[in-house]
Amino acid sequence: MSSSTSPAGIYGNASDEKKFKEKRLPCSSSCVLHLHHLPNDVTAAEIILLGLPFGKVTNLLMLQNKNQALLEMASEEAAISMMKSYTLALPRLQSQPVYVQFSKYKQLQTYHLPHQATIQNILQAMNDMYARRLPLRSAFAAKDTLVPVQGSVLQIIVENLVYPVTFEVLHQIFSKFGTISKIITFNKNNQFHALLQYSDPMNAYYAKMALDGQCIYTGCCILRINFSKLATLNVKYNNDKTRDFAYPDFPSGDGQPFLQSYVPPGLVMAPYAGAAGFAPAMRLSQGGLLVPAVPGPLSSLAVTMSAMPGQMTTLGVPGTSVVLVSHLNPDAITPHGLFILFGVYGDVHRVKIMFKKKETALVQMADATQAQLAITYLNGQKLHGRFLRTAFSKHHTIQLPRDGQEDQGLTKDYSNSPLHRFKKPGSQNFRNIFPPSATLHLSNIPPSVTVDYLKDLFASRGAAVRAFRFLEKHCKTALIQLGSVEEAVEALIDLHSHDLGENRYLQISFSKSTV
């Protein structure tokens, strides 16, 4: 490729650079990708990291005065994979969206340009990191000046919090980039905040660069990440708000004592097929299981490397929305009861209690994200004297009984039920998903219903009412605190959608507050 037609020549003189204004018409696939709308102070390392999850990056040409760059991959297949992923979810550098398209150039020739020796050194170091899974600091040991490390503490805000983001979700996402020392979480201005400290500031830099602006779930739970001014975090307690991983014996303090959350089978990080955990984009996979892939998100699920760089599949059964529920009390549980309980965490389409093993049931949710929420929050929960066990099923759907097949009413279809909580997009119910608690939130209460009536209603179901409070002067919503979490769970199952008269049906959910 001659200098008059190659990117090398374009970079070399202004008149040729003018020719480089590529038409916004689709180009045929190429090993070379054109990146534009780059930040003014973008570094070569930041741009290279966009390509590493998909394969080896062989060359880079930066057009800094135009906020553009050309990135050459080792194969056309890797470039196509990168292009597909970033078409579905725009990458971000320094919180700024970056646009990617195929270049009209098939190869870069930059050996005669200034500064290219430095870029080649960076490329070699970063490709080594990708190929050998070297620790970030060792990969850049001789080139720390190229990476603007700004401390080991990150300040994280989760915007558009549709699904709950738990302490464990944060740890599993951010631990892909290095060892986490401490985490502090809190709510401020109705937003979820976290401070997260790495043992190595280099890890903090790459976590920020890879995750800032990404979504944990499709179109929601957006991560906004900045470096904190704090040099270190002061953690005195290990509970559901603060954690020091170096000192597991710290007291729980005033918060809830830390209990090791149940993790469904496979909820352990495994090496990412990309560059030591640098996810190209984050969105729900078809199964909704938070899988980093093309085109997938970061995962709290184990993954296994696939043949194509940048892609991966889940271990176990990916894509299922069916939950296996075991250790049920067969004398007390019904399909309707499971429908109401699991309906707190998603729209239940079908329920099947096993005909020959009534301690076991299958619950089919609307999607795998909702199934994961139900598994996370209901596993280990006591119900009718037994502790539930929940996990992903090997089945992808619940089959309805055939005509004449004996079933005893143990399989029910709820696909079109009016009791679904999440069928309306943007519903407030998405923002009020909490683990089971002894305090219930009541709504849709008619004006004629009194405090005493509601207390007696819950007491008639065997619950001990500890406290009650209306939340507004019109008395349409209230909090009721019962004697135990188990009592609250059973009361929710029995009384959700209870007819209160005046064409009002009681709506019940778990509350994060106390009375």
C-alpha cells in the first residue's frame, strides 16, 4: 500500500489526511476498524483495550487531531466479532461513547511514522497480557508512565436502578479486574453508591476504564465510576454495608451480620476468553444470565471459553427461565402459593408441582433474569416450617399435561394472569424488589378500611402483628411488621390480591423499611 493511499501517508501530511474522511456508507469487512469520537486525551492503551477481548491487536494508528484512530486486528474474524459487539452496545472511553466501523483500508503500514515504536511496545505488552493472562502490573511493569493511575479507590454510582444490585454482584463484577480489599455501600439522594478499594491502583484504573458507563442489566443499572479522593477506606465492620476482605473476623456492628449469600450453581467467576476480564459490552444474554460475551455483559455466572475470541458460553444450562424448587412442605404448598411468592420477583408463567415428589416443583419465570432474582432471594427462605432450596432447572419450559394425563391440578398456566406485577414497562414494581422481610408494604387500600381491620386480617392468618403505620394521610399505603420473616412470607402468599371491597384488591410486597 503506497503512502498516497495508505493510512501511513494519511497520517503523514495534511492534504492526504483530508482524503481520509470516510463516507458513512457501510464498508466491507476488514481487519482494520475505524474508531471516531474519541476523547481528546485518549491513550493508546485505552484504545487497544477495546480490541483485546476479541483477539490480538496488531497495529494502531492514532489521528489525535481528529479524535479518530485505526485499529488493526490479527484476523478479519476478530474484527467482525468486535464490530458486531460494538454495534449492539457502544463502547465508552472516559464515559464518552465511541463509534466503530470497518475501515476501507485492509492493512496498516505505519513502520516509518514517528512514535510508532512506542505504540508497538505497548501493543506487545498488552498482547502478552492477553495471551498469558499476566497480572496487569507485570504486563505494564516497564511502562507505568503510560497508564494514568490515580489511586486504588473507586467511587461507583448505579443509575436507573431497575433490578437490585447487591453487595455480591458488585464484588463479582469488579473482582474480574483484581483483588478487592474493601467495599462500602450506601444510599445518597435516592441513588445506590459504593466505594471500592483495590489492592493495586492499576486494577482500579482498568476496572474504571472497562466498566464506566456500562449496564449491569440490559438498558438499566448503569455504572458511573470515578476515582475517589480517598487514599484508603476505613472499614470497622463486616456486614451488608461494609466489608474488609482482609479481616473476615471483624464484628458486624450495627448493621445486619454478614451471612454468606447462597450462590446458585455456577455463580463463580471463571477466566474470561477476552483480555484478562475486559468485557467488550454488558447486556443480558438470551438467557439473561449476565454473561460477558459477544454480545453479552459481565457475568456473575461461570463461563467457559469458546472457539471464537471474545465469545463464551455459560456452564450448566444457559438461557433457562425455569427454577427448580425443592424441600417444600407438600401439605401446605399449592401452585397458586408458588405463583404468588415467586411473582414478587418476576412474572410467573407456569408452575408444576411434581406428581410423584410433591416436595419438589418447577416455576417458569418470564425470563432468566427474573429466575435469577427469585433464586437469589428465596433460596434458604423458611416456608411452612421448611427451608426452600432454589436453583436453575435443566428444563427450559414447563410442559402442560396432555389431555387425559393424570395431574391432580398440580400444573398451572399463569401466562395471562392479571396478577403479574411486571408486565407494564417502567413499572414502579421494578424499583421495589427486596428480599423477604418481616415488614410488608401494603397498597391499594380503600378509604373505608381501618387499622384494626387490617391487623385482624393478618392475625387471622396466624401472624403476630408487631406494628402498623399508614404512610400517607389518604391511607392508601401502609407498613405492617409481623413476628417473623416466615410469617410475612406466608401472609403475603395468603393475602396478596385479597378483596377489600370497593373494587380494591390488596397489593403486598416486601419492604426494606421497618415500622
